[in-house]
Amino acid sequence: MPAKVTSFAVSLNVPAPEASAAFLVRHLGYIVEMENDGFVSLRHPGGGSNLIFLRTGLSTFQPPEVAGRAREGLLLVHVVENLDEVHQQFLADGVDVVTPPETEPWGERFAQYRDPNGLIVQIVQWITGE
């Protein structure tokens, strides 16, 4: 029988955990659930998994061989109902736009932004009837 999973979190190593946390709090409404020196755990009031940011180089990180920065190819994807409104707010706030809004043939409308640690935050809205 599989283990009963009661929650799920993603933990990312970044040089400045507070900066990535502040980005998601300000722009996407996350709430700081726990924090300590080199550690910030966020949750979103709308549900979903927790996001944890750890300062790169923490001596307590295990296993040490993967203690570097968050890996290449990582996207922090957030599904919203109003991508264009979110995009306009990000522009007004001076957020670094990586990919402006575009729509894929299968109905995924998305845009990408860079947080202060260089992580890519992708905002997605699923479009129906296209």
C-alpha cells in the first residue's frame, strides 16, 4: 500500500531566499508560513503546494552533493484566470518579462517572468474554444 501523503512542498536553493519569497508575496499573494535564517516557506491562500526557499550553501542541507543553486530548466508555474491582468500588473511593478503573453495552439496562454534570484515564474491561463 502506498504511503498516505498529507501535503507536498518544493524546496529550491537560491542565493537570497527572502528576495524570491518577497517576489511571490507581492506579485502572487503568497503568505509566509515559516522563516528563519536562510529559510522561507510560503503557501498560497488559494491552495496548492508549499514553496520553500533555502539559502545556497546552508551547512544543514542534505545531501550535500546537490546543494547548489536551483537546477536549470525549472519553471514555477502558476495557473490563473486572468493572465492579461496579471501581466499588466507585473509590467506596472517593473517585473522582468522573459516571455510576453502568447497562446499555444492547444489553448495554453502563458507569460514568463524572472524573479530577483533568476528563477522563472510562468503564469498560465487555459483558453477554451480555440
